[in-house]
Amino acid sequence: MPASIRRTLLLCSLLMGSQAAFATEDAVDKANDPLHLATSLSLQNYYTPEIYGTDQHTNDTLFRATVPFASNDVIPVPQIMRLTVPVATRPQQSGGYDTGIGDINLFDIFLLKQQGIKLGIGPLLTADSAAQDEMGTGQWQASLAAVAVNSTPRWLSGTLVQWQKSFTGDEERSHVETATFQPFLVYKMSGGWFLRSSGVWTYNVKNDDYYIPAGLGVGRAMVVGKHIINGFIEPQWTVAHHGDYQPEFTLYAGVSIMLK
């Protein structure tokens, strides 16, 4: 197992075993709501030891920063800007594995509805920033992202939808067009504990390849001073797919720190 996911799992286990911090159901809501207006930093890891059509594995570590912006005279609704910097580990044709920066993603969500079912939509941009061909698409991509979130006393649910299409890049590499649909469901328990499911369904518009994972994990959100610290572990199994080299099983884990 890669060192990155071992470190992430260690941080999660320390958080889940901690008794020093204060845990509330409100903290669970805030820590897992992608439309909550608070600054946060997170580290997430996708380790995929089983892939259809090969005996090799992959790993993706995501460094993510989320920053909200208040409404103003020019833009009358709040915004949430999210930057994701991936570090990818991929097999090499010559044998072995290599690790480096992948394609950096940025989106800016305009929060159009803040009561009841919250709704947000905005532009996204994915940069051709990969260190090597295997770690990215070789294309600049842009389009839209949309988020919907609903919260009840026991459940937090919603979805994140992204569609993006390449508009420039390496002429020797194929243009890309992908759509992702990430439904998420959180069941809030006592003491800051929660159950969660959040697989990212991915569809390649160009060749009709797709995979649909289903996950079930556990996490805990804790209030530490002026911050909320959140950790989770979620195994995910692919329940439907088309095309080779799609993930068969993925271990997803993450930790985040958020201003209350």
C-alpha cells in the first residue's frame, strides 16, 4: 500500500479514536456539506489495487483548498472556489511506477439557493499540468459544475455533477469529454460519527466507457477550538462498468480541517 494512503489512514484513525475534542451533529453537517461557506483544507486519497484488464494498481492523492467569497455589488450571491491539486501514481510501460503532479482542477460555484435544498452552479477549468503523459490527459478542459445539497436532522444528501470538454492541448493526444456524477449520502450518528457513501460515477463521452462505484464508509467530525476536523474511510466497489482499465475496487480515505 502506498505511503500516502498509510499516512491518511493513520490520521483518520487518530481522529476517530480521539476523546479530547468535542463532537456534534452540526459539525458533521458542516464538514461534509460542499456548499458550506467556510475555508477548508483537505487531503484525500484514492488507492485502487484492483483494475479491470490488468494486475497493476494506481493511486491518486488530492490536495484540496476551498475558499468562500461573500456576495457583493458586482456578484449578488456567495461563491465557493475549490482548487484540487492531484498527485498521481501510474504504472510505466518500462515497468515499475512513477509519481507526479496530475491535471489541476479549479471550479467556482455560485450559491444560487441557500435555504431548503441548496443549489450552486459555476464554471470549471482543468489545466494540462501533468508531469507525465500517464498522469493526465494532455488537454486543457473547461465547462460547468453544479451542486445540490439537502440536510435533515439525520441525513445529509446531495450530488456534484461536472461536465468538461477539451479546448486546446497536445495535438498528438486525443481530445477528451467527460461527465461525472457524484451522489453522496451521510447518515449522522451521535458523538460526531457518521456513515457515508460517495462514489464518483464517470462517463467518457468520446468512447462510451464508464464505471459506477458504490461505497460504504465511516467517519467522524470533531470540533477543536475554532476548527472542525473531519476524517473518513470508505471502501468502494465498482458495480457496473464498460471498457478495460476501469477501477474494480478502491479504498478512499480523507481528512480535512475547516474554520467553523
